[in-house]
Amino acid sequence: MVDSDEDRNGMAFIYEEETIAGELIDAMTLWQKSVAYADGKLPENMLGETYCDTFWASDEGIYISKLTPNLLSQYNQLITSYLGYFTKEYISIRGDNLFSADTKYWYMGNTAYNGAHYYRIKNNHDMIECENYGGHTHHLWRSVNDFGAWKSH
């Protein structure tokens, strides 16, 4: 859990996602990790925050179509965890996009929960980012219209 000030010490509101995200990388083959994982300096800000007008992110990551059935099951758990914050109607509109053929998963840093890390799930419709600098975490979900007027077809 979070090591924070006295009032919040031990609290964690969004931890399942980060745990699953790290376990997903740890379970990958060496080839999959070579595409989906990077070591090095974490971004200073989430791209969705920095480039809030353009929905831009670099092209790193592994296509989810390259995941084995077991890894795809873990990926599904990760997405299901994020979707759990929304109503059923909204899930039916957004959820399928995160399994589209152009979806990529990318991870940087420590794979242990609450270790410094960054990960991104991105396709042409959505981008989920998480940054955690150890004890302080941010999650951001962007869509092409930032959820403002999305309509199901």
C-alpha cells in the first residue's frame, strides 16, 4: 500500500491495475518483453497530459494480438479493472475499443507494485496511462474526443 502522510498512510485506491500491469510484463517471453518493456528514465509527465490537444503518443509497445492466451487473459483483467469504474452502458461503448487490432501495451520501470513505473495502453481510439514514482500514482484515460460526445453506432 501507499507510504504517505499520517492520514493516508496505507491507503491505495487504484492498485489492482498497477499490480496486473507489472505481472503482465513479468509473464512475457524475452521477445515480447523486448517489444513491450523499456528500462530507463520515466517520462516526466504523462503524454496525454502534455499533449492534451493532439492525442499523441510514441509508437512503442507490443500489439495485444501478439500476446499468448494466458497473457491476453491478464490483459483482459487489467482492462476489466479500469472498466469497473464506469457504468454498464459506458462499458459497452468503450470496452471493445481496448481490444482492437491496433492496440499496443508498453511498460517502463519497476514491475513491482508501487515501484517507479509508467505504462500505456494505446490505440487509435483510446489511451490509458499510469505513472507511479513510488508511492504517488496518476492514471489518465483519454479518448479521441475525451469522452465528451462519444456515441455508439
